[in-house]
Amino acid sequence: MCIACRKRLPQNELLRLTKTEGTVIVDNKRKLSGRGVYVCKNCLDTLNTKILSKVFKTAVCEENLKSIKEGMIDTKTKK
């Protein structure tokens, strides 16, 4: 289920974000340990620090969110 729009989608249509060592990263292989949440590709642009801070129960900074979005743009262009 997407944390932004709350739609239930197949897991292969969702991106997994994981909190490890105080930062949130994209878990492309879906195997990293730590708290993981899913977001659909359509909601990636609307994702903000308020949503991430709430689901991960910790403060997420703008720089971390920016790096997540930039990483996903790079991943999309490579495929």
C-alpha cells in the first residue's frame, strides 16, 4: 500500500523506502533490514518530509528527501 495515496497495488509497482542508520534510502532489491514503507511511482513527486517523518517516526530532512527523489530519477532513466 502506498503511504501517500493509500492505494493497494502489486508490490512490483511500488518503490520501497527503508530507514537505516538514521537516513531514508531507496531499497531497490527489497532486502535491506530496517523499517520499510512503500510508495507508488505516481506519488513520488508529492512525497514530502511530513509524510516520511510520520511513517518512520523520526525527523526526515529536506536533503534526504531530495536525494531519494534524485536517486529515483536516475533509476528511471537507466531502465
